[in-house]
Amino acid sequence: MAVTQDMLVLEKKVHNLCYAFYRYEVSSGLVQLEQTVSLLTKIIAQNQFGEKELSEINLLLSMILKAVENKDFIIAADLFKYELLARLGEVS
């Protein structure tokens, strides 16, 4: 996957999401989360990911969702920043 404008925007959205969650600005973070997942869905639909990559992305997203449900916003932000973006970078 080439570094596209969408990937650059995704990185910016993840940065904003992490900033909000790290500062415990939950409402802002949840808005950022929704926008980030929406863009991520678009990126996944537009690119050819292998079954393994899709499985890893789905697992990470389910872990992020569980963290948010448990109000573990720091963990959710870390998973986005250090795991999900890294996985997407490996595929590119």
C-alpha cells in the first residue's frame, strides 16, 4: 500500500485522537475515534490487504473497542498509535 493522502490524514487523525485520550478529553476523543475508524474503513476498502493483515487489523480494532468500553482510553490510544499505525506501515 502506497503512502496516500488518506494515510497522511489517518496519521493526523490518530494523533488528534491520542492527544484527546491522553489528556482524558473523552468526548473529543470519541468524536476523533469515530472519524478515524470511518477513514480506516475507507482505506481498507480501497487497498488490497492479505488475509493475515486484515485479521491483525480486526484483532487490534476489537482490542481498541474493548479498551474504550472499559474506559481504558490510554490503552486505546496506545493501540492506535503504536500498533495499528505500525501494522499499516508494514503493509505499505
